[in-house]
Amino acid sequence: MNYSELIQNRRSVRTFDGRSIEADVLRDILGYAQKADNPYGQNIEWKILSAKNDGVSSAVIVGTDTFIAGKMKRTKHAEEAFGYSFEKVVLYAQSLGIGTTWIAGTMTRPAFEKAVQLGGDEVLPCVSPLGYAAKKMSVRETMMRAGIKADTRLGFSELFFDGSFAKPLAPEKAGEIKQALELVRLSPSAVNKQPWRAVIDGERVHFYEKHSKGYVTDGWDTQKIDMGIALYHFVCGFEETGKKPAVILAEPDIPHEDDMEYIATVAVN
């Protein structure tokens, strides 16, 4: 897959054209999902669900009744692992011409949890519809996208830093990781909050989460899912240069504000 092209061209799809997805395409997506690993080695159990067979739905989705859902054990780094693996699935579906969008708060959660037989120590973080995008967005979707400014992103130097948070990184100073950082900048996030920040420290890139209020419930941090997405975008973007980056946990001694939390480091040597 051409990851840069997929990420640059992708948008969240909430309005579908009503066509059913071929059974072999759904099997292909599910098979890919079952192999979608993550740097944390955490397992995710995937299911394709439908309104007809499983009673699942979302009030913001029009034109498809098909969804993909993933459940996993509720453990440390589960959020980042889920975001990393699910974004792999999202981009793969896009490569097949299938539209998706991340859904957490607008699904019929009890119905989805029942359909995946959610255990007491498990969590169902997000789901996504699967379908063919309609030629025209619904009025509701248009208003939703406008409300969260879905097509805007923070500037490069607002997100990325050179050695410390005191020194913003200019795009022309990013060198061979510039494209990978740009793919991070284009990552989707809950209500488009864009919580990722990164400090470039020689051959290591340290990722931090800039917390927004209201995204941590009962110890579960939704924005860490966004961080998993951003990590995956960086890794697959840098791999396109022919290198093999590695995600590690090695928090550096870099001063930061109280609303910042270290997430992971990507070694790019």
C-alpha cells in the first residue's frame, strides 16, 4: 500500500451510497484485521457486524448497516495498541475502496457490546462503519465536519519540536522524517483535538499526549487511541523511506508542561 497517498486522501465517511459490500471483500478486511499487530503485542478480537443480524447502529451513519468492531483486554497501553492496529485496518479498507470513520460515542454501545460478547475485563473502544462513500455528504455530516473543523490541522511547528519543547521544529529542518511527521499531522482524532506532540532528539522521536479535559473516564484515556493512530502514521510513513523504525518505551529527561504525558519513542536509526 502507498501509505502516504492513503493518509493524504482519506476522510471520515458517514454517508454511504447503500450498496452492499461483497462477501469476499468483507472476508479480506476481517482477515487483514486479525493479523494487524501493534508494538505492544496486544491482541484484538475483530468481528464484522450488521444491523440486520446483530441489531447494531449509529445515529450519525447513513447508507450502510455494516460495521467492524474490535474488543481487547483492558490493560496498560491498550488504548495506544488499539489505535495503532485499528488504523491499519482503516487504511487497508480504504485501499480497497471502502469508506470508514471512527465511532466511539455515537454507537448503540449496549448492542455492540452484546454482539461481540464483551467480557468483564474487556473493552470495546471504537467501531467503524464499512461501505461505499456516497457522492454527496448528508446535511448532518456536513454540519458535523464544520463543527469540529475536520479539514483543518495545527501547523507543523505547533506540533513538532527540536530537542525540547522550547524550540519549535521548522519543516525545512526535519530532514528525512519530514514526510512521516506530516502524516502524523494529518492523523484523525476525537473531535479533531490533535493531541500528539513530538520532540525530535537526534535519532529518536519522542511522542507526547497533550491532554484535553473530558477524555479520561474510569482510567480509560480516549486520546491515547489517537496517539496510537499518530504512532502508526509515523512508523508507516518512515518505512516508506526504506528504513525500519522501532517503537520503544524510553522516556527522556525533557521538561514539559503538566498537561503533557510521555507516550512512546520511535527510534529511527
